[in-house]
Amino acid sequence: MRVSEAREIAPGVFLLTAGTGPMASNLYLVKSGAAWMLVDAGWAGSAQPVRAAVERLLGPGATPVLIALTHIHPGHSGGAGALSRLWQLPVYVHPAELPMAAGKYVPEFSMPLDRWIIAPLMRLVSARRRRGIEAGGDISDVVRPLGPRGELPGVPGWVAVSAPGHTPGHVAYWRSGDRVLITGDAVVTVNLNSLQGILLGRPDLAGPPRYTTWNWRTAMESIAVLAGLGPALLAPGHGQPLGIAVVPRLRGLAARRQGLRRRSGQRAGAPKAVWERLRRRLPKRGLQQ
Ligand SMILES: [Zn+2]
Ligand SMILES: [Zn+2]
């Protein structure tokens, strides 16, 4: 699988893209002092090219100190097992994501794609084949839970911020020093819910892909939480980084979705009023839920 060369999008923040077209998924190599961390790990089939790109950037023999995942989905965590075993480093996820680390179908955590396609397909394959597929995605031997405040050991300046909804334990990674936010699938800049977005990759700030989202309402509330951080640069899991008018656009997205959810016949408030109501209901930032 093709992996792009690393491109610096903010001081010490390098973007790599694994795959092309609708399969393209972003990962970020991030420098903190003398240490590096890899945020997300691309697809299983991109592990070797990711390794080569990372080692080219870091120099011979140098490796990151950890891999931090925004969530466990094949385009983001697929390469994590191979890379962590190769480099002998841990993979951090939110504790709520741990039940999915074994690569098995977890009904309580399922999303539409699981229920409609994956689970019925898995019922058709033999138990042996199913165990083989599950073992391929199993990262339970290398995975560790993020700490209660979202701290990343050995990577000062960065913190995980809870942004659940797309998956139960989805997080974003935040550098408050210069307001860089790596969002995974919590917010993306290519609309994977529209045909133009999927086929043409047309840029558009959007919520997560619906067909792989566990809880849409929670996902929309998380967009409002991320807007509340006040990011200057949004580095998404799919699409190009966004550095212009990030906060108003995030607020607009959160408010628009909130407005759409209101009961029919009830007039949705102006975006600003909806935003204010949303903001009052937001949970405190940080990992605790
Ligand atoms: Zn995802
Ligand atoms: Zn994704």
C-alpha cells in the first residue's frame, strides 16, 4: 500500500497518508523534545511502508517512543500491531477502546457497517478462518490504557482529549502550546458521507463517516467539545489539515447538527444560540467521562 512522504504541517508535526482515494487514512509523526510519537498507524497493509517513511525521517536506528491511537478501526490501528512489535513500544488507547483490541466483533460497540455487513459475513466463514481474521487485528498484547488525565508518557506538551461517539473511546490529541489538534475520525476534512467526498475527495469539514460510527449523537457533542478547545490547526484522520477559521467552522458544524436533531415543527435557533446551549451542556474537558 502506498504511503506518502512525511510533510511537516506544524513545528514537529509530520503528516503521512496511507493508501489513496477513499481508502486514504492519515497518520502523524510528532516530535516532543528529543522524543517522537506516532499518532495512528494506518492500515495493516501499510505497516512496512510506514516503517520505511518513519525511519527515513528519524534517521537510522531511531524509533518513536510510543504509538497513540485515536481509535481502533482498521484504517487507523491496522498497522499498530506490526509496528509496535517491530519497534518494541506500547500502543496507547482510551480505556473504553480496550474491548476492541482483540480484533473481535463486540456487539455493544458495533456500528452500522458491522451490523449490516461484517457480522453477517463473519457468520459465513469457518470458525478457523474467523479466528485467523481476528488474530490479524489483535493488538491486545501491546495495548495500554491512557492515563486518567490523558497524559502520554515521555511525550510532554501533548494530551489526549476524550472525543467519543465515532467509537466509545475515541480521543483527539492536543498540543495547547500552539493549539494543534489531531482529530482522528471525530472530525474530518473530507465528507465521507457524500458521494463527492468519497469519490472526488472534495474538501469539506464534516463529522465522522456515519456507516462506521457507533453513536452519532455523542459524536456530534464531541465536535462541540473540540471546538471549545479553540484549535488553530485541525489535523484530521481523513483529508487535508485545516488552518483557517477552524473554531467558527467547528461550531457551525456542531450547531448545524444540533439544529437538525431538533424535533420537527420546533424552530431551530440561530447557530450562535444553539452553540451557547450546547456549550452549557458540555462535559468538562479531559479524559474523565
Ligand atoms: Zn474510524
Ligand atoms: Zn477513519
